[in-house]
Amino acid sequence: MSVTYPRKFQDALSARDILKQVVRDREIHLITLNRYRYSEQRSCKDLTDLIEQLDGQPPQLVRELSHHISDEARHAMWLTDLLVELGADVGKPPGSSYIDEFERLLDHEHQDPSTNLDDFVISVLAAINITEKRGCEYFSAHIHALKQAPQTEENIKIQETIARILPEEAGHVRWGNRWLAQLAAKSLEHQQKVAQAKSKYAAIEQAAFEAGMDITLGAELRRVANLVEVTNNMPLWQRPQYLMERLPQTLLAPDLQFTRIQAAQRAWRRDPQLFMEKFVPMFLNGVKGKDNTQKTTVSKDER
């Protein structure tokens, strides 16, 4: 069975590239840790809702999910303790929410455990599995970045906390892989459904991930392009309804506008001169690298 991994940010920046910059700025570093805390905390709620939907079937999966909730709650507790000790905020993180965008893009309307339990389980496990892989990728990159950073008492505490979380997150990926492999082994039809679900939810996760990272000029259109990619991974009869229900909010993106304002205000307060020299050009030109890469690729293809 093929393995699906999360892609880089706009196929250019790796997790290590991003975390290398994050650990250099204490404010952004603490916001990133708070995003981890919020994600772990929110997972407890979402997984509890999932268990209620499953209504006891299959029992072994309910058991695995219950253990998963216990792990996520412990991770949220460790991160909350760390942030409070560091004097950092433990409220809802600023900016676009990866979790909210991921849930907005999920195809809940086509999933019903009461009518087809196997299809529902395949879908939810593929969705959980790809987000857990993203978490492992970023925790691993964060530890790597901290090892390269100055070994301050604060950085050591942060590294120790993330190092406690990472093995359990890797365990979540392993049990998800095991369940998906078992379901795929049931029949050729199940194998095809697992492969399709992995492709679809990988596209959804990538779209949600990029939506939380990209605030530069033209981000709305890139969100629409990602939405179309998600839609193309669905059966033909599901595509029109899915696309039309999500297109207006994707194009208008009110959360994106608010995030831009927040980011601009924060940058201006910290250093007005740096705001004009770095933030404004980044906002206007931040996507040129991707555009130039695409043009280069087209030119090579034409040759």
C-alpha cells in the first residue's frame, strides 16, 4: 500500500526551513507553541465527537481512539504548563486556524457511519492520519531547529517538552497506517477506496495547511486553486455541490483579511522601520518565488 506524506509549503519551504526562522523570534516561537497546544486540545474534542458518531462500532477502533484522546490531553497539558511557566499566552492563537480550515474543507455531507461503516472509517482514519503526519514532521523539525539554536534554559525546556510528545505522535501515525492497511486488505474495492481517501484528505490537509501560512497578495486565488485540487480528488457526482458550497468563503476569506490586519499591526508595533522595509515587500512579493518556479517549470516543459 502506498504511503502518503504532507507536502512542503507551496512546494518550496520545508518544515525545517520554517522552524529555523521561528525559533529565532521569541514572540513567533511562543505563538507557534500555543498553536500546538490549541491543536492538541481541540483534537480531544474532535476525537470525542468521532467516538460518539461510531456508537461503539468497531469496538477496537473506539478503544484506539480513546487512547489517542488520552495522549492528546496529556500533550495539551504539557504544552499549557510550559507556556504558563514561560509567561506566554494560552488563549486562542491569532491568525487563520489550520483546524477550522481543515474541518471546513472536510466532506461531512457524504459521510454517514449508519449507512456504510467501512467507508466512514476509511475516511476518518485517512483524515486523522495525514494530520498526524504533519504534526510529526513539524515536531521533528522543531527539535532539529532547537538543537541548532542557542542552548538557553528556555530553549532546552521547549525542546524537552516537544521531545516527550513526538514519540506518541509517531505512534498515532503507526496505528492509523495499520488500520488503513487492514481495511485495504479486505478487498480490491477497499484497497481502491483507501487509496482515494488518502489522496483526497492529503489534498484537503495541504489546502488547510497553506491557508494557515499564506497571507501574501493573491492568497485568495491560491486558496481557490487548492479547493479545485481537493474537488478533483472526489467522485464526479460530488464535485459540483462540494465546490459551490465552499467557493464563496474560500474566495472572500474573511479570516485571511483579519489575519493580515493582525500581522500588520503586530509588525508595525514591533518596529515601524522594519515593517516598511521587510513586511510590506514580503506581503507584495512573497509569492513571486512560487510564480517564478512555475514559469521556470513551464519553460523547461516547453523546451
